Amino acid sequence: MNRGSKLILLIGSSLFIFMLASLVMMSQALQNSELFDRYYSILLVLNTVGLISLIVLILLNVKRLIRQFKNKIVGSRMTVRMVMLFTLLSVTPVLIVYYFSLDFLHRGIDSWFDLRVEQALDDSLELSRLALDVRMRELLTTTEKIAEELNETSDAELPFDIDQIRERISAYELTLLTRKGGVIASSSSDTKTLVPDTPGKTILLQLLQGNSYIGLDVIKNANLLIRVVASLPTVDINKEDRIVQALYPISERMNQLAESVQSSYIEYKELSYLREQLKVSFIIILTLVLLFSMFSAVWAAFYSARKLSEPVKNLAEGTKAIAEGDYSTRLPVPGNDELGFLVASFNDMTDKISQARDSVKRSQQETESQRNFLETVLSRLSSGVIVFNKDGTLEKSNISANQILQIDVETLEQKNIATLIEDFPNLTDFFECISSNIEEQLDEWREQITLPNKTGNLILMINGATLIGADGLARGYVIVFDEITALIRGQRDAAWSEMARRLAHEIKNPLTPIQLAAERLRHKYLSTMNATDAEMLDRMTNTIIQQVDTMKEMVNSFSDYARSPEFNPEEINLEHLIQEGRDLFSNMNAENEIEIEIEPELPAIIGDEKKLRQVFNNLLTNAVDANEVGEENHLIISAKSIIIDSNQMVEVRVKDNGPGIDAQVVNKLFEPYITTKQKGTGLGLAIVKKIIDEHAGTVWLENNNDKNGACAVVRLPALNQSIQTTKTQTV
Amino acid sequence: MSDAIKKLVKISTLFILICIQYPCYANTAQINSTHTYVENNTYYLDAAYDFELSEEAYKALRHGISFEIHAHFQLRLKRSWLWDKTISEKILIFKLEHKPLTENFLTIDLTTGLRHSYDNLDAALNHITSIFRMTLFDQDILVENERYIARIRAFLDIESLPPPMRPQAYFSPSWDLSSEWYEWELVR
């Protein structure tokens, strides 16, 4: 329980105790309790104030509850229901009791009063009077006799005689007075009394009218006395008229009885008079008790409802907080009851959820870390990696996949493999290979495919594996592929180089002795033979020598291909090399029309001038040889600067006007010993490819768009780019 | 403020005004004369006032309800800047009862305990309302050159009535039996 609740409970309890005590005191005051009688009015006011305080307290609670209800505060609806229920349960029986109490109150008070009782009291009072009346008449006679006796007594004897007379008639007090009330002589049985009790003006007036007075009276000691006043007979005209007053005591018993009758009569009359006021007072107290009980019950209902709904409200807010992701919520445990157990269980649950959340968070962090690690590895991996889900939808790829396939694979994510086959015809073989292997449901597979490419065939080695989920079922497929074009070509080049080197070595060595032997045969026997034999020998030796020369040339070509001379890089202006080539081939044959289109300020490149010269010579040779002998050659050599993937390159194109190249061989012509020419060795373009590769460039053949001739395209890194490339490689 | 609250405030204000106004209607007691005099360095008071019981009060008396009638005297020092200061006060209380057996009206001086019985109410009230030689205060408490106001009023003490009667008596003009303050100046 917090401090606010304790304070409210303390105030409420204090008010309750105060009002209860106040109502008890009021009730006591109504029953003539001397202790509380004097505080009755204050108690009434205090009770009213207390009641108003309770009403204000309840109104404040109602206002607060209405505000909470309107604002849809958690727990307000429950509090409203509980307050209504508690109020109904507590107020209903109180109202019923109140109704019947009012009825009993009216009946009860009315039953106190009865006409017969009233009559009896009147009669008893009358009886008391009558009982005294006989005695009073006797005493009147006695007093009148005493008056006559006193009339005959001289004034000098009066002080002595009056005592005797009083004692003789057993009077309490005997006084002789003037008509105006002046005391002449007096005698009293009470020695302490100095001043006699004199009759009132009314009595004196009555005597003036000639009537004696007799009546009951009460003087100092509160006992009843019979007062008898009679006039003395007038004898002497000169003498002032006198009166005598005698106070006779009544017997103790009669006094008690008379007092008892009188007090009972007064009490009854008082009650009779106060009947309605008593009813009103009791109704006021009863109503105060009712209102006090009702408002106390309502206030207690508010307090209890709030206390009961508080844990539920806390639980609702706690649940809401958890739903919003706040697992740090801890609720105060209200007690050892079921609600307390529920709240404690909620706290335990929150702890466990928090721990589970932390565990999940750690797992997520680990997973994220592993994913980042994997992505880093994948991004740095030279192999292309793509992942398909079990439905064949592309889910993931790495950068190398983009580079190898030369498309942005990331944009293809969430696309199905069938769609990819349709959308990318140049990658059809690649995706069909994957699709067919996925359909076969192979756990692991490996396949090599060749994709046609602008710069030649792209050879890919594809490895596939099925990803098995925790349930043991396939949840996807991972495809890892490498571009092995360079590797294959390297292996092939190495093999060809080795073969060329061995061929040159094995063939070239015996060729010279053969040629020398043939020349010696001719020189020795030609002059000794007859003309017919000489002619035959001459023809045969010439054939041997020419064929050996041819073989020597072929072997030299093999040797050139196989040989890897030292690479001497230097800054080269390609325009100069192109001009040289144009001049060489123009001079060789006047029918060769060679046109040059070179971009002004063509960037320089870094390369081996001799080797690049050989490249252009080979390309121009092929271009010239493209046409049949006797046909006019129209060649166009163009050079310009281009940007490829943010890299500046110099592109040189050598176009001919020949028949073009068969599409089936266009990508194979750079392989050794592949040629479309009858006299070609098949090494010219292979050497070109080798040199361009050494310069980090690319070369390919393509047919012209107008289907008139073919075009050899060479791309070499520009000077600045070469330096950067070199630096990058160094780093 | 809502209409209901405004209505409640209006009714409460009206009720309070009615309560305040009630004492202005009835004035059944009135101080007629006062006379203060000094004897042996002591101030004494003779006073006479009228005190008339209402019909309702007379009926209650006849039904055995006893009353306490107060004569309340105050001596107050007049001050310029502050409210007057009461420096002496005396209360003379008479109890008035009706005795059905003798049909007399009994007056009891609650200060001295002296009882007097009268066969009619007027005589009893006459006894109560005639103040003779009431001892007030020593002359020494009066300071020279200061202004003093002596005042007296008479009233029926509602708190002396039985508790059931009091709530009604406080709000009923029949029971508002009190006089205004009767003031006169005293100078040493």
C-alpha cells in the first residue's frame, strides 16, 4: 500500500470513527444524557459537516471515475462495475432497514401515548389536589381562627404570642403583615430564616377583595407547603388593616407522593408535547445514520473497487507494455491472495520472456554476425554464388556472380528461374543447367558450360548443392560457379606452346641437314647428269628445298607462338602504330584502300610496342586476306576513347569488307590452329589474343552490323587507367 | 459550472439568507431601563426589561418544558483601531418552570438558588425581568480617560431546551426570544 492510499484510508477511517462516535453521542443526548445533552446542537452540526465531507469525497471519486471512464483508462470500467455492485449490495439492505425503522419509530413513539394513561395522570393529579384540599380547608379555618385570636392580641404581646400560636397550630411559618405586605411579626420553625416569605401582589389583591387565600406553594427547600392568607377582622377604625399568613408543611409521605405524581405528570406532558419533535429528532438521527452508512458504504465501495481493480489495471498496463516490447515491467505484488499470486506469476513470466528475448537477441546478433561474415566472404569470393529457394526463386547472390554473368543479379532476386530463362536469352544455358539439376533433386552436382560472349566464349564451372533444412527437407539450392575461361585458355595455351616448342625443336633440327643435303646433291650431281636427269634432279631438289623453307617458316611461327619474349612496357601512341600499319599494307598492295578514323587527342597506353605492332600487322593481314585475290580491299581502322565500368579504355576497330565470319567459329578463331584461310597456320589470331591478354586488354571478332565484312575489336586500358591498375595490383 | 451545481449554489444561498434574516422578525424581549451606580467601590446594576413568551413558548411551558432566561451583561473597552475588548461580563440566569399540581410558575435564580413561586406567569416574568442591585465589577478596573461601553441583553437560551426541540427552535421565530444589546457609556 503506497503513502497516498494509506492517507486516504486513514482519513476515511477517522471520518468513519468520528461520525460513528458523534452519532452515538447524539443518540445519548436524545435520551437525556447529561453528558452529551449540552453538545447536541454541535454534534448535529458536526455530523452534518461530516456527512457533507463524505458526500464531497464521494463526488470527487465519482468525478475522477467519470474522467477515467471517458478517457478509457485501463481498469475504469471494472471499477465502475464493482462500485455499482458494492453500492447496490450495501445500500439496498440499509434502505430496507431504514424504511422499517421509520415505521417502527412512528409506531413506537405513538405507543408511548395513550388517552387512558393521560386521563389516569390527570386524575391522579386531581386526586392529589383533592387530598390536599380537605387539609387545606381545615387549615383555612384554623388560620381564620388564629386571625381572630391575633386581632385580640396587643402589639406588645405579639412577638411572644406569635411563636406560641405557630407552635400550637404546627405551622412552618406564621407572619403578621399589613395589607400592603409589610411584616409586623413573624415566627418560623426554621431558625436560619431571617426574612419571612411574603405573599405576592396577587394574593394581597385577592385579600383586598375580602377573600382569604389558600394554595400550595414551594419555597426555599423545594417542599410543598400550604399557604393560607387571611385578613384580620377590623375592630378599630384607626388601626391599620392586617393580614396573617401561615405556611403549613405537608407530611413527608404526602410530599413525596405529590411530587411523584407531579413529576410523572410533567414528564408525560413533556413527552406528549415533544412527540413530533422526538419523531423528527429520531428521524434526523436515523437519516443521518442511513446517509452515513450509505455514503460510508459507497466510499468503501470506491476504495475497495479501486484496491481490487488496481492489480488488474497494473496487469493490463503491464501486458500492454509487454505487447509494445517493454519486458522490464515489474508489477507490485498486492498480497498473498490469488491476485498476488497472479501478479507474481506475471512478473515471473515477464522475467522469462525478457530472458528469452535476450537469448533471441543474442542469437539474432550471432546470426547477423554470421550473415555479415558470410556476406563478406561471399563478396570477397571470386566464385559467383547464387541461392534459390525450394520453389526455384532466386534469393541471394554475391558480387562475383554479377561480375561473371555481367548482369546485376541482385535485381533478379525474388524472380523464378523460369522467368530468368525467358528474360536472359544469353544466359539461357546457365539457368537451364541449374533448372534441370534442381528438377533432378540431386544433392550435389557439377557441370561445365560455355556461354557465348561478345569477347569470346565464357566457360563456367557450376557446382550445385541442395540446402537441407532442420526438418531434413530441401529448403533451397546453392549454386557456386567459377569462370574458368582464362584457366582453360591458359592450360590450352600452355599445351599448345609446349607442343609448338617441341615441334619446332624436333622438326627444325633435321630440316637444315635435309636442305643442305639436297643442295649438296644438286651441286654435286647436277653437272654430271644428262639433261633429262639433271632436270629431274633440279626439280626434285628445288621441291625439297622449297618445302623445307616452308616447313622452316611454319616452325618459326610455332616458335614465335611458343616463345614468351620479355615484356617491355612503355608509353605508346597507338595513332603512330596504326599509321605505320596503314603505310605498310598500302605499299604492299595498291589495291588496299585503308581508311583511318582516329579520335583527336587519343589517350596513350602502356605496352610493348613491338608486340602491339605485331598485333596490328596480324589483324591487318587477316583483314586483307578476308577478300579473294584480286578483289578490292576497303579497310577502316578507327580508334577512340571509351569508358567501360568507369575505366577509360582505348578501342581500336579494324573493319574489312570481306564475307564476314561464320557465327559458329567467330568465338573460336583466337584458339591456336583454328583458321578459315587455306594457307593460314592458325596462329596469327592466337598470338594477337595472347599479346592483348598480356596488355590486360580484350579482343574479339564480330560481323559488321550491315552484314558487310567483319570487324576485329581491341580494347586496351588508357595510360592513366594502366597506372591505376598497376598500382592496385601492386597493393 | 454545470446547471445542477449553479442551482444548488442558488438554493444554498437562499437558505443561508433566510436563516440570517429570521432574527430580524421577532423581538419579544426589550431592555427598558438600566441604572448603574457605585457603592463601596463596586458597581451595581438595576435594570428592567420586557420579556414576552410567544404562544408556542407558553404552550411548551405549560407542557412541562422549563426555560432558562439569561440577562447577559458586558463591559467593553472602546478602542480606536481594534475591535472592542470585553473586560468584564456577568450573566444572570433564571429558570422558569410551571408546576401543574399547584398551577404555579416557579422561578429559580441559578446563581443563588433562590426559588419563587407565582400563581401567574406575568408575576413570575416580572420577578425575572426586574434586576435589582446586581453586582457588576470593582470600580478599579475602569481606567481614567478611557471610554467604556456597558451593555446588556436578555434572551431565552435555546440550548436549555430539550435536545429534540433545539433544531426547530434555532430556525423558528417563535423561539427567537431575545433582545437587542442595550448599550450605555460608562466613564470613571
